[in-house]
Amino acid sequence: MGTATDDAELAALRARVAELEGRDRARDDAPAAGRRGGRGRTAVAVVEVVLAALLVPVAVLGTWARLELVDTDRFVATFAPLAEEPAVQEFIADQAVQAINENVDIDGLVDNAFGGLAALDLPPAAQNALTLLKAPAAQGVHSIIQQAVDRLVASPAFADIWAQTLRQVHSRAIAIIQGQPGTAVTLSDSGTLSIDLGVVIAQVKTALKQQGLGIADMIPAIDKTIPLTTSDSMVLIRIVYEVAVGVGYWLPWLVLGLVALGIAVARNRLRTLAWTGVAFALALLLLAAGLGTGRLFFVGTVSPSIMPVATANVVFHQVTELMFSTIAALVMVSVLLAIGGWIAGRSPSATRVRGVVDGALGHVRRFCDAHGMDTRAFGRAVDRWRTAVLIVVVAIAVLAVFVSRPVTAAAVITATVCIVVAVILIELLRRPTSAEATAETGDAADATEVAATEEAAATVETTSN
């Protein structure tokens, strides 16, 4: 008998849950029920959102390429810090010393000098001493040159020279990417990016002259380039550049337009917004994973045949740092979109969350009204235009993030804080009409009743089992 009663009570509770959930679904579907071509609109929205998600990685790459290749300040800001990296300094110093040794026969010069001294018919003891001093003298010259190069490359003066050189050669960046001859930095068809050591050697000669070493005059003008990197990705950069010039600036706006249009035509805009955030986050995370794989490929390609592993890691990190920061910021934006779309939706969990927040804000509004801070007509106007104001606030924040390229995590956090503050202010200032307040209260009550009914059903089912 008890079992039949429990079954009947459980069936009644389940029926009540279904009724409440059906009421919520009816609210959601009511605006869309009168729309024609609902399925067609949904299909269009899906296509536009998916296309936007596929274009996001391309937009990030295109924007990065455009900034690095077109913006002189950004180009210098990316590559100038390499002159202060110990691994890069050691690599450049070793290459400069090697170039000097290849073009100046220091051992032969020392031999000639000591040979001239030996021809002076010195005493046997002096002759023996000259023989013993020959090797240390040659080693000493090599050491002086090495020290001079090391000091120069590690000095602030070299960092300034490096930055100035980058700024000067940036005007030739287009020629480099297009493969035009006569540039200081060259990009071969095989993907090898090289830089001329002539500037470094000239500074070494100046430093040696300042130390009074006449051997500096024997160092000729050396025409030698050292490969900075070689990879198929460098050839890809050339292709990306051609794309970046044409669409690197506008592609992010195209993506943003596709998202806006997809959400506008969707039957359930909030759900579409949430899934757009999820799709964007996944696409950007895949791009980040691809860059991580690219690092391994890059280091494996150039090390140790071209440069040490430490130098290759530093170069790759410096070049892609802006892209990684942009990806991180956009992932944050995507996650925030997904969360915002979910919270604003009609799911029971989102309704409960909003009910709690609305209840708290309602208490604050009533407290303010009780203490003479009623916004009256202004509050009713804010309530009437609340949705429009929120859309404008969010649109301005999103545009501010995208306009201040490159997109950074700090810009995303700032925009998010501004949106949250704006939402709180709007909610505190608005004064809903009595009907709307009753509807909000009913929504919260329905959510509470759904939760309580589900809990009671679970309890009855557990007891009956």
C-alpha cells in the first residue's frame, strides 16, 4: 500500500516538474513560435558562426603578420629585445669572432712579427724566449679580440645599434619578404632568414682601435651573413604577408560581423552566443597547440646546425610572444561570451543564478528607496531602455578591445570589469514597473519551486527504492 502511495506521489512530483519546465520552455519558444522560416534562420546562424570560428585563427595570424611587417614600432619592439638576451649575445659574438678569424690570419701575423724580431741577431736566450712567447702572444691576441667582441655585444651601445639597425632595415622589410635583391636582411627561397655581420665587425674594429691595437686596421670590410633561422614557416610568412597586406586589417572585423549577423538571425540568440564563445575558444586553443608544435619543429630544424637550442628557443619565444598574448586574451573573451550567454539564458541553473542576483539587487533597490534614494522617473526610463543600454555598453567594450590592437589580456580584463560595473549600476538605478517586478518574482519562484520539487522527487524515489 505504501509503495503505491509513494509511486503516486512520485508521479505527481514528476508531473509538476514537467509542468514548470514546460512553462519555461513555453516562455522561450513563444517569441520564436510566430517566426517563419525558423529552421532556415537556424541553419544560416550555424553556418555564419562556424565560418567565423574557422576564420578566427586566420585572423589572428593575419593581424600578427601585418603588425610585425607593416608597423615599424611593433617590429622593433619584437626584435630589439633579442640584443639583450644572453643566448643571442653569445651566438652573435661567436659568429663575429669566427668571421674575424676567417678573414685575418692572426697566427701568421704573430709569426711574421716574431720572425722579424728573430732576424735582429738576438742572443740565444732571447731567441729561446721569443720561441716560448710566440704561442701565448697569438693566444693573447685571440683573447683580446674575443673580449672586445663580448663587451661590445653585451653593451647598451650594441643594443642601441641593434634597434637603430632594425628600424632602418624595416623600410626594406617588404623587399625582403618579396625577395628583392640588395637588402641587408635576406629571405631565400628555401626559407633562410639571414643578417649581415658587417655592422658588428665595424664596431669591433672601432673598439680595438680605441685600445691602441694596430691589428684593427688589418681587419678588412667583411661581407658575411649569418642565418638567423631557416624553416618552411619563413616561406609561409611570405605567403601570409601577401594576405596580410590585403585582408590582415579587415579580417577580424569580418569575423566580428559574421558573429553579429549569426546571433541576429538565430532563433535563440543567447544560446547561439554561448556556443559561439565555446567554438572560438576551441579554435584558438587549437591554434595555440599548433604554435607549440611549431616551436618543436622550429628548434629541431635550426639546432644545432644553425644556432644553439637556447638561442633558437629565445628567438621563437620573442617572435611569437605577441601572438600568444593575443590568443590568451581572445580565449578569455570567448569564455566570457560563453558564460554570459549561459547566464542570460533560460536554463534552470541560469535562472536560479539570476534569481539570486536579482533578489540581492532588489533588496538593495528597496533599501535605497526606503532611505530617499528612489530614482523615480529616471529609474523607470533606465528600466525601459535597459536592454538597449546593455547592448551599447557591451558593443563599446568589444570595439575598444578590438581597436586597441594587439588584443591583450589586460584590455580584456579592463573591458570585462567595465561591463560588470555598468551592469550593476544599471540594475541599481532601474526601477521596474510593478508588473515586471511581479514577473521577475514569479520567475525566481518558479526556479525555486523547480529545485524544491526535483529534490522532493529524488527523496521520494530514494525512499521507495
